[in-house]
Amino acid sequence: MNNTKEFGGKIVWGAAADDRTAYFGLGEGAVAAVDIRTGERKWLTPFTAADGRPKRPGHEGPVTAIPGIVFTGGFDGVMRALSASDGKVVWQFDTLRDFETVNGVPAKGGSIGAAGPVVAGGMLFVPSGYVGVSNSIPGNVLLVFAP
């Protein structure tokens, strides 16, 4: 895995793994899956910017894996769920908007960066709004998705 170009760009941090595969967000705006035993790429899923929005590459924040799904948030503000078997997008949610909050504090979504998605108690927690690098979109919301 020394040649990161084979995987679509830089691997920064926040990988996840199951018993056979490691998943990495990439700075070029993609997620890659690597076979743990062989080091071979299983799949690579590149993303395009959300409609009507300038390209904001970057999926280098932490990814989260649960059985069958890999969650990844992008600098474009879109949260995505990928099939762990082939990398196809099975669900997505655009966080770049205003939100009504339970405590009445104005909130807006933005880039999803250093703090990635977390799954706990059957819910998905997504922090949205990141100003860590120059192409990030600020925001201040924690979204919770429940069944």
C-alpha cells in the first residue's frame, strides 16, 4: 500500500476495518477498501460534489464500518453509506443546510471532517461543520439518525 495513487489519493487518518477488509477515506474525494490479507484494492468509490456546489474534495476524515455498511462524510457536507461489499452508495444525506434544533440554537451543517460518523445504540451520530482546512465549510450541528 505504499503507492497511494493506486488507491485514488492520500490516506490521512480514520480508517475502519472488519475481519477481512480495511476502509480508508481519501483526500482526493473517495473511499477505498483494501483486503487485509493481501493488501489488494477491493474497490474504490470516487465522489462528485453535490449538485450546484463547487467541488470540495476530501473524504479523509474517519470512516465507520458496521456489518455490511461503511459510513463516510465529505468536505462537501454529504454523509454517505456505502455497501461494504462493493462500495456502491446505498444512502446519502446532504447536511449543508439550516436545521431546527431541540434546544432552539440556530444550527447549520457544513463539511464533515476530523470528527467522523459514530454508530451507538442503534443510531448514527454525524457532526457537521468543520473548519480544519482551507476548502472546508463551517457549521455547528450534531445530527442523529434513528430507525
